[in-house]
Amino acid sequence: GAMPGWDRVEALAVQAHARYASNADGHVADYIPGLAAADPELFGLAVGEIDGSVHGAGACETLFSIQSISKAFVYAMVCDAVGHGVIKDRVGVNNTGLSFNSVIAVELNNGHPMNPMVNAGAIATTALVPGATPAEQWEVIRTGLSRFAGRQLELDGEIYHSEMRTNQRNRAIAQLLESYGRIDIDPSDAVDTYTRQCSLRVSARDLAVMGATLADGGVNPVTGERVVSDQVCRDTLAVLASTGMYERSGEWLFEIGLPAKSGVSGGIVAIAPGKGAIGTFSPLLDSAGNSVRGQLATAYLSRALGLNIFASA
Ligand code: GLN
């Protein structure tokens, strides 16, 4: 069935926020120095519907770097550009069962990145973004993610520089991919562009609109613009269901029943196909790197709004 009425969704968003605002479990990510400064109290969420309405609560307008959530939307753009078969062979669709920045996962699979939601696969995906130069690729990404959000997204320069000083592991992963012939561009350029895409600033509200665009078959329900094809949305949501919440993806799907993507700055976007999306932001993370309040609030909303994709009614 459809989402409940507008006022009901609005009330549930406020309730989900109130319910978990005092939960202070988890830790702020600190392996990127710029992220360690995040305010652990921050908590915002928004529900976006495919009719274009957005219901926010708490710090839903607060901007933060999108981090790994960018992987979902850059993947969708690259699927749209290169097609289902190419991206499937090159990047894969299976969960690694290992942490998002695992080097071993690459080695264990003969240099295959396995899927686009871990760093290896995301860097390989970014390397496939159309454009003759890194500057052109970056412009394609920034413009594409902005279309998903329905507004011009900006780079957080401080986060970008902070990560570029400390991303030796991602550089190693990119070089490893190059050694296996998995990326065709300069690995430093691929990492630079990947780090920029992770540093785009979004709010929980933006995430709700970006997710609702995937829920709506690729049309942004707020601007009415077609961003990607309907087929690309199906491909992207399938990948998110199996890999979007890192090595906890199975558990997440079992408990919450929605394709989703998280990032280490504390964002989560969860998509209910044909209905809408939930965007949450709270920097306190669990040991896999998923926002604690975000997971709780999304679970609550998924249940209350009847969004689980495996439910028959
Ligand atoms: N930019 C971060 C990294 O590459 C993104 C990681 C994440 O959000 N899981 O380490």
C-alpha cells in the first residue's frame, strides 16, 4: 500500500526523532581528523515521499560531508553511463563480508573489487565516470549528485583536505586496483575525485530527496527532473540491499527490510521503492561505521510506515 497520510508521516518523523534523541551510544569517526570535530549531539531526519513532500525533524537541515553515501549515487550515474553488463563485470555486486576499507578483500578476489559500496569498488566506479580529465569527471559527479538532491551541492574543503592528508589506505587500494588492471586512469586521480565526492555537503533532508529519486524510478520528485533511468534505480537498489550497510547488510535487511547506504560522517539513506526514502544524520557510529541513532530511527519509521519491502501487506 501507499504511505499513510501527510500529517501521519509528519507526526511519525517527529516521534522517531524524540524517541532516540537521548541515546548517546557509539563513537564519532576519527580516522579522518576533520570528522572527529563533529558534534555528537546532532541528530536530524527527514522522510521524502515520491509526491515531492518532505517531512523533517531535528537537525534535518544541518550540512555534513556525504562520505560513503556518495557511492550509491555515483554508482547510479555510472550505471546510466556505461550500462548494466559493464559495471557488473568490472565492479561486481557481491558483499565482501569485510570492512569497507579492506585491502584483503581485494587480494582474496584476485584484484576484483567485489562491489561498488566498499572503497575498492567505489574507487573503480569513480574511475569509470565519463570525462576526459579529473576536473571533467568531478564536474559530472557534482552536477549529477546535485540533480539527485535538487539543489547545487558544495564541496566541504576542510574535510576534503583533511582526508587527502590521511587517506594512505585508499591510495594503496587504488594502486592495487591499477596493478590488477581494474582501473584505467591514474590511481591518484581516481582517489582524489573519490575523496571529493565523499566531501560534498548534504543534509538529512537532501538525503531524503536523493533517496526518493531512486524510489521514484529516477525522477526527482521535488524538481520533476529525470536523473537516471528506471532500470538503473533497480540495479542500484539491489546493490544497496546486499552491500549498502557494509558487513552488516544482511542484518540490516533482516531487521529493517529496506535497501540503504550509510557513511562514516553519520548519514544513512534508506529507500522504499515506489514510496519514498528516509534520510538520517547523527555522527555517533557503531563498530561497523553505521550511525546508531540513524539505524534506530530508520527501523522505527520503516515499521511505523509499513515500508519493509518483504512484507506482503
Ligand atoms: N571517505 C571515506 C573513506 O574513504 C568514506 C568511508 C565511509 O563513509 N564508510 O574512508
